[in-house]
Amino acid sequence: MTATFQFDGLGAKNTLIIYSGGEAGTFDKSVALVSAYAKLLSFYDPDSLLTQINQQAGIAPVQIPVRPVFNLIARAVAWSKRGLGYNALIGPLVALWRIGFDDASVPASDQIKARLALTDPEQVILDSEAQTVFLSQAGMSLDLGGIAKGFILDELARLWARRGVTGGRIDLAGNQVLIGSGETGVPLWQIGLPDPRTPKNPPIATLTTAPKALVTTGIYFRHFDRQGHIYHHLLDPQTGSPVESDMASITVVADSAEKADVLSSIGFYAGLPDGIDLIENEGAEAVFITKDTRISQTGGLRETLMPEMDH
């Protein structure tokens, strides 16, 4: 008996579907978990734990009472130090551009330069024993936007496993974890990949996959236009401005949604052909779609991706 539940959270519409297994109350507990982590990890909520960390930048360490959240921050900082195009310290630039808000605008180059100086992940001091995070320069700020949704998806998947779900789909703003068997009762899923020009269009391709996590990042999900130029929300940690490339979207397929989330930023930043090697080296797969809707994929998806005939 298929059970479906939809709810608003994390600034998006979310869908939970259980095809088999599970206990009564699983949907309620799922929504509570998403809400709890959103309150802790939100960049824009003035009362979030993340905001506390950012407000204490250059002043004092902040104790993180929830161990999984401290560990998440530690992993985000470790990824950031690798210099692959993901940087959790990009918060000052996110706040400067405000892409996705009505007052988004193109900042002056000197403003961008000043904020870039505050994005060095080496300036984060983590104390694992005391579970504290300290941003050592005033004005620094963490933004977990490129990893938190994946983390929450994985936490939900763990919750569902504890509650005996043997087949289901967790979809947070289009990012998904596939669990066990789908509607057909077979552990093989067919997933439509969104057309990056407008997600409301029919899927641009269909992917057949075992139960995995899928995270999509694209330039058309959050952007604003100025004088014919599209400024999207994927900021280049080197320039402080939106990434300039012919990439439109990337969908990463991985065992963990958190890893897929981070790799979607890294793969998008690398573009083609470098992104393919990078994703494969991290043990994941990906589908890359360019602005002119050319589709490329990593080796493991060559036999399982079917582009729609009109593309």
C-alpha cells in the first residue's frame, strides 16, 4: 500500500513516499527531523545555531550541542580545504549577492574582493573534544547550503531504516534518496532528470538506477537577470561571482546524499571534461547537461541513461 506525504520545509516543496514497510508515525517523525535540522543549520534564520556561529566570528568559539551537526561542519570544512570548488566559508559572498531574494544585485568588485578575504577555511578552528567551532576572523560566516540538504536526506534515510521502511523515496526540493524497491517491487528505479531550462518541462532524460542518492544542482533554480545576463546562485570561490561556464546542471548519483550534494558543486565548478574524472575518482556517477542541452555522463551511467527523443 503506497503512502505519500507532502510538506513545505527547507524553502521548498518536499515529498515522502513509502511503498513498503514502515511504522505508523514515520511521516510525522520525518517532518519533525527536517524541521529540527533546518532550525539548526539555516543560514538566514536569525535564531539558528549556524547564525550563532557566524555572529561570534572573531569573538568566541560556539559550542555545538548536537554531535552530528559538529561532525557535519567538520566534514564541510575538510571538503573546503581541498580547493575543488566547494567552500562552506562562502557565506559573506552569499549574503552580499542575496541571489534568490528580491533585493539581489550585482556587487561592486571592491566589495567582492573584501568578502573573498573572509572565505579561508584554514581560519576555522574546530575543537572535537569540546565540540566548538570558532571562525577566527570577524566577518567570516559558514554557509552549509551545499551540504546540509544532503546531510538531512541521509539522516531521514537512517530514520526510515530504523522504522523498517523497505521501499520508499525521500524527495527534498528535487534531491532524492531511493530506498529498497520502488513501486514495481524491484530494486531498480527509473528517475526523470529535470530539463535545466525549466524544471516544469518533461524530463530531459531518464536514468535507471539501483537505490542511491541523487542530487541535482543547476543555474536556473535560483537566479536573477540584469541587462540580459543571468546571475545564478553557484558562486565561484576563487572569483566571488557566479561560476562562468557552459554548464546548466549536474545530477550526481552516490551512496550518500551528503557526498552527492558536495560533489554536485564540485562537478559543476569543474565542468566538462574535468568534472567526469573528478566525480569518478570520488566513487560517484554524474550526468552533466550544458546550456545547449548536450548530455554527458560518467562511465557507470553509459548503459543506464536514456535521453528523451526530442533533445
